[in-house]
Amino acid sequence: MAANSSPFTLFRAVANFSLFTFHFSLRKHPLSLLCILLIFLLSFTPFFPETPLDDIDFIDKWTHLVMYGGTTSVMWWEHLRNCRKEARKPNLQALFWVAFVGMILLGGLVELGQAYCTTTRSGEWLDFWADSIGVLLGNLLGWLLHYFFHFSVSK
């Protein structure tokens, strides 16, 4: 049995993820948590008034892409800013789990919640794909922010 395939490796990964999410607090990431709260509120609002934007093709999908991409970008920005302030290197592996996998799971759970827990909203696969593409673009923007603006710690 290989050393990396032990149950302790999985336990360590889960523990590291739990520690990161514990540090993903209101004090350190207020804008990220506000964005996530807004996603929940907007996703489960029973109705929306009609606007002139309703005439734009796929405006709902564009909205999903911007909400999830914006939230993911804010997560990256706040994490990198906190790392610079605390003079530590960014934990890119934990950030991947939260800002990529976690946000895609959030999109899927919201769509399932709309499909099965509301009578006024519906879960759609295209909404989930728009969420996922937004998350991918937000992570790309976050990585570019990290790479080009050198949010690294100088020692």
C-alpha cells in the first residue's frame, strides 16, 4: 500500500479543509460571505419584478455567471489580501477547494433547492452550467490577480 493512500492522508486533507473553513470567518472574509448570502437570497426570492433587461437573451444565465464569478473573485481577493496583511503565503490548495469545488457545489445545491424546495422557482441545468462557468472564470481572475500582482510574501 502506498504511503499517500492511507486513511490518515484523507483525514489530514479533511482536517486542513476544516481549519481553512474555520478561518474563513466573518472577520476575515466579510464580502465573500455577503456575496454568498446574496446568492441565497436572490436564488430563493419567490418573484422578481419585470425589467427592460428581461428582453435580453439568456439574461438569467448571464446573471448566474456574474454572481458566481464575482463571488469567487472576491474570495480570491480577500484571501490574498489577508495573506499579505498577515505576512504568510496563500494556501492555494485550500482556496481551490473552497473557491472552486465549494462554489460549484453551492451552485448545484441551490439549483436542487430551487427544484425541490420551492413552488415558484425551478432548478435548471443551464443555470448550473452558467454557475460553473462563472466559478471557473472567477478562479482564473483570482489566479491572475495572484500571479500578476505578486500577492506573495517577501521575506
